[in-house]
Amino acid sequence: MNKKNILSLIVVFTVSAVNAQTADSVFDLRAGLGVSKLEQSNIWMFVNEYEFNAKLTNHIAIAPSLVFNIKDHSGLSEPVFFQADINAFVSPFRNNRRNDFRVGGGLGFYKLSGEGYAARSAFGFNLIIENTFMINDLFFIGAKAFMQPYFNKESSSGVLLKAGVNF
């Protein structure tokens, strides 16, 4: 190959790499649906999560979130579940690309009550693995797996499918 062709290829690959990156948004809002299990109590729940993300750098983000169980109104006794978390995430491959794989952890609080369930609440830590993919510059989809041991010896784990929007 001559020098002109090599230079042309370098320019083309550089431009295509820049265009493959998404718009650099600092904030996003995510909503998720999935299942969660309280291990010690052996309670399975359908849950929804609402999360607000703030990217601090290209590798670090923080995200407070709220989780609620979904009631099916079938007349069966169901627990009332509430959870609040504050998490920090590390994206080893950067969080400003079309695919964002991240690992995180933080502090969480849950409260469980309801007819037929012993009311309880506790603080605990959580470990999260999450992957999101940008559909376009505004919308993205993803999946999240989590595990949360609490200080009252209860623990929860689960998976969620998520969708979100950049601001």
C-alpha cells in the first residue's frame, strides 16, 4: 500500500470511531422490571426500580434508586416491599460508549410489611453488575443483576430488565 492509502484509512477509521460514540450526557433516568427473592424468608417478588444516574467521569457514576414490589391484586396476601439504595459504579471500558458494562456497590435500606408477614427493615450493602446498550443518542436498554446482604442476616438477589433516557 502506498502512503496515500494508509493515510486515507487512518482518517476513515478515526472519523468512524468518533461517530460510534454517543452524545456525552451527564444525567439519565432508568426504569426496570424484574424479579427479586428475599433469601431467608423465601419470598419471591416482581419488582420495579427507578434510578437516577449522574456520571462523574468517563469511568465513575453515582445512582440513587427506589425499588417497589408490584402488587397483582389477586386477593392473595402479598408483602409490601420498599427499598432505597445509593450506589457508585465503575465502568472499566468507559461509560460514554454505545455499550456500558459496569460494576457497582453501595448502601441500601429495605422495609417489608404486610398481612401475614413479619414487619422488618434493615440496612445493608449491595453488589451490582449491569450492562446497557444505547439504541440511539437518547434511549437505551439494559439488564441488571444484584445481590444485597442486610445487617439483619436477610439477603436479596434478583435480575431486572431496564430502559432509560439520557438528559
